Amino acid sequence: MPLAQLISADQLAARLHEPALRILDCRYALDDLDYGGRSYADAHIPGARHADLERDLSGKIVPGVTGRHPLPHPEDLIATFRALGLNNDSEIVLYDDGPGAFAARAWWLLAWLGKRDGVYLLDGGYRAWCDAGLPVEQNAPSPTTGEFHGQPDDNLTIDAAALSGELETPNVTLIDARALPRFLGEVEPIDPVAGHIPGAACVPFTENLDADGHFLSADQLRARFSQQLANRSTDALVAYCGSGVTACHNLFALCLAGYPLAKLYPGSWSEWITDPQRPVA
């Protein structure tokens, strides 16, 4: 079974009755921290539970040490997934407003803990669901405690020290998921230092999508990423972004294209710049 899987709004609607189905609403906004919870309370896909990026899908920030969205401690994350009703045999559908950036973070966290089958991103997200005229609800489902368990896979991450040691070697292919103006340092609306990690290529996550906000085909994605890889193995690929969130969108898209799951630099740019000795381009 492929690691990265999409499900359409109509396909999800036909499966809402399945007892093993779990739906996580991952809507979030960087400039409005209450947006996700407020949007969920206003209306959500029937049966969905809300998973907040800050509260549920990130760990504690340590100023001057971590990035803006550090990985949660594995035991805390497992407890969160259990509280959201997840089991290891659950069929899990993840969605956000549409682009899939925050849903892809949840997908990556599940893969990191070993849940690599039966996990789907809703293609087009909540917007696609509403555009299809499908029902929504305001009530949260009854609390259900799952029995999810997992073990983090250290092969899926690289830390700043290890990445620093690889920058001048052919052993790493860095892709940055941020938009080109941020990559170039022309604008920086969030972090105190502008620019990018030396040697990185700009591969904006938004370009994994078509004009309607749906993922490109596997062939289109493979053509896109093959230009960046230039015949190099994904074993050397490292994805990063501002804080380790939208990079997961590129990792999901790579898997959709048929590549194996590559590494994430979880701290990303917001962690990289906490040490002034690290180079900036």
C-alpha cells in the first residue's frame, strides 16, 4: 500500500459510516492562533475531531534553542493520538482548509511513529468538501480513547548538527518549502533572520497543487521533483521550511510521486537561525 494516499470528498462521504474511520480536522492559521478551534466549532466534517498544530502536533518551544514548531515528545504525541480516538488499525483521514500543509504535518507525525498505512489526506481539504455540498456539523463526537502505540523512527529526521556537517558534501540535497521571496530573503514576515540554508533549492509546497488546490498527478509531481534530485537518491534528500510544517507537504508529495519517504529537518529555518555560527545564504 502506498505511504501517501489521497481521498476525495465524495469518497470520504461514502465512508463516513465505517466504524474504524477517524477524521482529524487540522485547520490552523499562523496569524490567528484561535482560527482552527473557532473554525472547527463553527462547522466541520461529521465525526471529525480537532487536532491543533500548536497544542497537539508540536512540542514545547525553548526560546533560542528550538524552532517555532518543534516535534512533540513521542510519548506526548502518542497520548494525543489516543485522546483523539486513534488505534493502530484506524483508517485516518486528515484535512485542513485545502492546501494540506497542516494535514501533512499530522500525516508525517503518524508515519514517524510507524503508522504508514490507512492514512489519507482529503484532496482539496475542507473547501473541497463544502464545494461538493456535503454535510457539516457543529457538535464534536463523543470522546473516545484509542489504543494507538508507536515508536519514533530516527531515520526520518536529521538535526542541525548533523546537517551542518553535511552542507559542503554531496551527501545532502536540501529542499526548502517556503515561497521564493522568503527563500531569497527579500521578505521575512515571521522569523528574525531572512534567507535560507546554504545549498538549498527553493521548492515551494504550494506548487504541488493545481489551480483548484488539488494535488498534481503522480507523474507531474515526479517530473517536478526529478529536476531537484538530478538523478541523486532520496536517501540524501532533506526537506525543511520555516518550522518543519510545510516541509511535510513536500515529503507527502514526494511519496505521492513514488519516491520513498525522505528526511525532515524538524527545526527548519526558525531553529537554524538560533545559532549565529550557522551559515546563512
